[in-house]
Amino acid sequence: MSGGIGAGKSTVAKAFAERGGHLVDADRIAREVVEPGTPGLAALVEAFGESILADDGSLDRPALAAKAFADEESRQTLNSITHPLVGARTQELVEAAPDDAIVIQDIPLLVEGNLAPLFHLVVIVHADERVRLERLTSLRGMDANDARARIAAQASVEQRRAVADVWLDNSGDPQTLEGAAAQLWTDRLVPFERNVRERRPAAVPLELTDPDPEWGAIADRLVARLWVLAGDRAVAIDHVGSTAVPDLLAKPVIDIQITVADLEDTASLSEALTVGGFPQVTSIDRDNAKPEPAIGGTDETRWRKRFHASADPGRPANIHIRAAGSPGQAFALDFRDWLRSDPSARAEYAEVKRTALAASDGDPDRYVEAKEPWFDAAHRRVADWKASTT
């Protein structure tokens, strides 16, 4: 969880903590690791001198700031002392949480530190700058110029929106924010934690919706998160499927393809994805095979994959792990690009979706089966289109 200074993160944190959330507050930890008698304070004194201490032996923060932020070298010295201590203490508190706890990490500089992809879910608390300035000056007694400077030094609204899985607006009264936080806790955080712990995907109703301009941004966040989980076990990670095609009717489920070098060497990747909020669905282990002229027929073994799905009920996603160079891996990318390039194909596919949905009676398997004859023909058309573009 994060947000700009004066946005109201503490209100949301309190609402979560009252409902059983295991709160880990980065600001509180940063103060704790430099309290009197700690190795952290001793290291700061050694680096910056006795003048950073108050009369009672505690840290004089304004005095430290005057020295530590005087130049880049001093700032880096400060960070090299405090950041490892904060990180280690944070890890201790996270690991101390019960197995079924919802851990809430309050990190003011989450965006600035590029930390968003490390978390299952990012909640941003926002308030208009005018509102934040009023709170800082009237409630905290901060000088107006100082308040403006602090706001300006932090991430922009656009930067926070880019990483936000959830956006809580606190420009109004506290009761509205508390209500939104309570609903988020009940409707999303509680089932999300349970699904991750029980290693199962969130249930997703079968429906088609008009294109959502937010699908691309959601996919970008998912891709960033998946890169953290996959690391060098992935060759490429791409947004595929209907939500990757502008102006196309789609199920509101983001499809992501993780390309790997060897599909047989994915056990550790699958475990990392499962723990990271994308449980494996072992009942799905291949795509529907298509005829391949190059081999003179259909070979189902060439269409194998691993399949995961999001445990987050507020962000449906399918994760397809396919081997580099396999027909399924290539088709996922080529089919997406074909639809992007051909408006008539998009319109045709949208109608196929509508017909399949009507015939499915709400059964996802029947919906997929109803589309397969069209996909068999589309596979050949995509191959012809690909050949014409190379």
C-alpha cells in the first residue's frame, strides 16, 4: 500500500488492521532501526558525527537531513546504512505473520523505489493536491512551502496510477474512504488470501464485455509482476489473447504468455507462480492441436503447455507457459497480431464469440468447443497472413 504524503494511508491501514490485517509500516520501521542503542544509530553517528544527536541521545532528524542530503555521496551513505536495516526488519515482521494473515505493507516510497512488482496487490491511496496541502498545513502544522516541496518531490499521480491495482480516492470525507477500504477487504483481499493459501484460482464467470481501455495497463502490471516471479526462467512474457487486441469484444480476462526454453523444466517456475498468486491448473496441459502442413497432420504433443490462473477475484488472468518455437507459442503471438492488423477478422471473431456464448449455456468448456471449428480455419489463415508479411 502506498500514496502521497497527506493522502490518508493511515486511515486505510487502520481499517485493514482493525479487520485483522498484519500491518508492516515502513515509516515506523525506519524510526525503530535508529533508536538509541541500536547499531543503526551508531553507524549514523560514525558516518555523520555526534552533531546528529539530540541532547537525550536520540536522533535529531533535521540535523541528520542537513548533512545526509547535502550531496549525493552523503545521501548514498545514509541509504547504505538504513536501507539494509529496514529491509531486514521488514522481512522479520513479514515472516512473523500467521500463515493465514493478510500482510499489509505500508510503503510511502513504493513507486519511487520501483517496488510495485514485488507484491501480490498494490493499493494506492490518493487525494487531490489541494486537499493534501490543506491537511499537511492545518492538521500537521507544516509550512506551506515545505508541504508543496515534499509533494513535488514524490511520484506523480500518473506514476502512481500506472502501478495501482486498486485506487482509493480520499479527496472526500474519511467515512467514505473507510467504507471503500472495508469493502475492498471483504470482497477482494480476504478471498485473494484464501485462494493463494489453498492454491486455487479465483472463480471467473463466463461473460463477454466491450473493450476496456484499462486492459493494456493491467497487462503491463501483470507482466512486470510475472518477470519478478519468473526471473531468468522466462525467455519472453507477452500480453496475448483478445484483451491484447484493440476494439475487440472479449472475456474480461487478461491472457499472458510466458515463453520458456524447455517446457519439461518448469517445476520451479510453476511453484513460484503459484506462491505468487497464480496457481497452476493441472487439468489443462495443452492447447487444442491444429493441423500443421510442415508435419503433414496433427501432433498433440507439440501443443503442450502449463497453465496457471490468477487467485485474485478482482483481476482475472490466465497464464500460459509454452516452449519457445512450439506451434502454440507462435500461434498465440501471430493470432493476436493478425487480429490487430485486420478489422474484418476482428469483427468476424467477435461474432463467433457471441454465437459460442449463446450456445454454451454458461459452460466454459462448451464455449471453447463452439469456437474450435472457426479456429481450425483461422489457423490456416493466420499462417497465410504471416507468410505474406515476411
